Amino acid sequence: MQHRAGLSAFAAFIKEITLKRLIRISLAAFVVLAAPAFAQTLTGTLAKIRDTGTITIGHREASIPFSYLDDKQQAVGYAMDICARVVDAVKAELKNPNIKVALQPVTSANRIPLLQNGSIDIECGSTTNSVDRQKQVAFGPTYFVINVTAAVKKSSPIKTLADLNGRTISTTAGTTAVPLLKKYEKTGNVDVKEIYGKDHSESFLLLVDDRVSAFVMDDVLLAGQIANARNPGDFVIITESLRTEPYSVMLRREDPQFKALVDRTLGGLMKSGEIEKLYARWFTSSIPPRNVNLNFPITPALREAFKNPNDKGVQ
Amino acid sequence: MGFSLDWSVFLQELPEGGVYYWEMLLSGLWWTLGVAACSWLIAMFFGSIVGTIRTTRSQPLVFFGNAWVELFRNIPLLVQMFLWYFVLPEVIPPLKRWVVAADPAEAQFLSATLCLGLFTSARIAEQVRAGIQSLPRGQRDAAQAIGLDTVQMYRFVLLPMAYRIIIPPLTSETMNLIKNTSIALTIGLAELTFRTREMGEYTFRFFEAFTAATLIYIAIAMTANRVMAVIERRTAVPGYIAGGK
């Protein structure tokens, strides 16, 4: 049965190819083969960038300090600086310095669909590289490692995650912190009540107003909220961690040429130590728009990731 | 490029285990229905009273009714939700003590129900007023002529006809109310849209999750629509405005 189906499909295919089409296909093949600039045929994203003359970067609007809009509504940040290096590498690879860079804001909800349907070519933000997500997209080498932990008031008796037992805490809806917390409750025999803020500032407001005892989230995001608070000294981040998660740029799957270029570029930044300069600019110095300093030095986990560039996802 | 849809995602377990995604959406649906039903009762109750008193001849009552409608109608729903949940407890210390001690879901449900109920009551009040004012002046005169007092006049003559007239816009309002419950996600109430977004974030299957949510919302709104249509037919006064074909 299968054999016959294959035959008829082949017959249909033959019928489809008219002479005109044959000429067009062979012409196209000739052009590609004859182009001396390319040692190998470009595929995937690199071919798309060559054909359109444009690389489209997906950026976030409020992922401070990774990718966000500054006071001039420009997309800036640590991830944007890293992506600028990727753009340079693409220009060199295609031997075309006139490649245009288009910017497309994305949200955590639409970043994957927009990448998959070709609206963006690379996402530069604060996206966790997880094994689950790798079924749908690919990631570059880890450029940041976060700990999921809790911020509390300095005056509070809570010093460890276990102290959260019996407390009400806030967290932001739709983040990976939510299932982690549920799992911790089950395994650690801890009972907490959660309130979900729609964004980080709302979750933090609940802590400021003493509506909750702690705000559970990625440490760097907690640091960002605290740095912007009226009295940053009132808050402290617990050093324990529910889980560490790697962040990286997001790429389309099964796109080996572009992936190799991104790996090479980011790996080079890490090997040369240049990435530490980029890091210092965004995490330990004052950044726009309000000139606050996150005071978030490189963690041991991140140093390890810089030493051994990898794209391993978290389970 | 291009993406494939995977509908089996609803049969997958959540990362924390033990619960499936379809169950998670369903748990959101119950909150949606709960908020919608309770706030509809609040909206009908206050909407009827406020709408009615705006058609009376008492100056203070009319003023109160106007103030009510303008207050709840002129502030965006999203802002009202924020005010009820985040700001009001800060202003009223006893309320704050209760909110901090209570189960978060209870406080969110209460805030969302009150907020949506009162917001919608302002809109229903306008419809009730329009319904009453659309009645011929003769009805009011006739009621007074046969010796009914004001309450009896509204109860037995004006309101029964006014309600029949406003069933179509009331249907729209009910359907709006059901869909407006999704605003409650901004205060963290785990209703249907909240759960849908959560599911999208965990599985990265936004299209599947939102398609399911869309179908569920359509189903609820259509059900409400059909129920109201039945009420409209059943209560029609033969030969009078409503239900005449």
C-alpha cells in the first residue's frame, strides 16, 4: 500500500514540474553554485538574512538589565550588547556590512511563536534555557545564571526558605518560580500561601505594603526591584536557592549554521574575558534610565558558565 | 519555520506533577463562573435600585443615583480592580488586617466580585433607567390614578415592563460581565485567562491554550445568551413590545 502511495505521489510530482519551472530551478541552482563568495550553501536563518538583507532582533521592553527600553525608548541591555556582537559576526560571515538590524519587541508570551514563524531571527532577553523549551527552540551558550530565591524585609524573622512555612508570599504569575515553589512545598513539607502579581513591580508592592512576608523570584530581578525601591536598605535577598536557571539567546531549532555562528561569537566573548566588561557595565555600574546600580557581582555559577561555554538547559 | 500544533498538551502533567493541564484550565473555569455569577447578582441588585431611583422625583435620590453611575462608569475597570485590591486595604486598617490574615484566594475573589459587580451595576442602572423612561407617560399616570403608591407603581406597573424591554441590552451586559472576569487576573485570581497564560508559559503552547480558552468563553457566553433568549420568549407579553414577531 505504502509503495503504491509513494508511486502516485511521485507521478504527481513529475506532473507538477513543467518545463518553465525546470528552467527556473536550474537557473536558481546555477546562481547559488556560481556565487563564489560562499564556500558552502547557506541555509536557515543565515540564508534568510542574506536574502532579505535584514536581521530582526526580538527584544524585551522591561527585562532590566538584560533587554529593556531606556529613557530614549531605545532597546538596551546586557543581552542587547551581546546580540550586537552576533550582528557583527553575521555581517562578517555574509561579507555584507550593510545588513540592516530591525528591532521587534516581544513578550514572554509571544517570543517563541514569533521566533518560529520567522518574525524575529534571534531573541535577546531574559529567557530561561530549559529542556522543555529545547523541544521547540534552540539556545546559545549560557550568558547568565539566576537563582530562584526570596526577597524579604530586613526586619523580618525569615532568614531561610524553610522559614517561609506558614507564611503568605507573592510571586509573579506565569514565571517558572510558581511550579518550583509548589514542588518545594511538596518535598520540603513547607506550607505557604501564594499571591500572584501580574508583573514583578506588583509582586514587589505586596512585599513593600506588608501584605506578604516574601517575594519569590529570580534573584537578579529581585535585585532590580530592590534597587528601584524607595528604601533599598529595607530589603534583603535570601542566599538559598530553589533552583539555578541558565539564560541565553533563543534561536530557531535545526538551524546549524546560525547556531554555530552564535556559539562561536558568545564563546569567543567568554574565552577572551570581554564578557566580564559587558557584565560590569550592566550589573555593577549605574544604568539608565534612573542611574541605579544593581550591585549584582558575577556569581560562582555564572563564572563557571563563562569558563565552559555550554547550552545545557535546566530540567 | 512555521510551527506545529500539539493538542495532546492538555493531557500532559504540570511540572509539579499530579495535575493535568486540562484540569488546570477547568479549575480556572470554576473561578470564572463563580465570579461571574456572584457579580451578576450584585450588579442586578444595585443596578435595579440605582436605575430606578434615578427616575424618581426625589432630588437627593436622583443625585445619589447619578453619582453612583458616574463613579463606577468613568473609572477604567482595570484601575478599579487595582483600587479594590491594592489601595482600599491600605486606607482602611481593619480591612488590611483581614486581608493579610485571610486566604489570598478569598480576598481576591471578594475584591474581584465587588469590583465587577459594582462596575456592571452602573451600566445596568443606565439600562433600567432607559427602560423605565421608554414607557409611555400614561402608565405612570394610570398607576397613580388607581391609587398605587410610588413603590407599588414601580413594583407592579413600571418595572415589569421596563425589564422586558431591556432584556436584549441586558444580555449583552451579561456576556460582557463574563468576559470581563478575565480582568481579575491582574490581582492574581487564578481564573480561566490566568490559567491559560500560565499554561502557555509552562508549555510554550500558547496557541493551543488560548484556542481552548476562546472556545470555553464562547461556550459560556453563548449559553448565557441562549438562557436570556428563553427568558425573553417566556416573559413576552403577547402583542406588546418584547418578543413580537
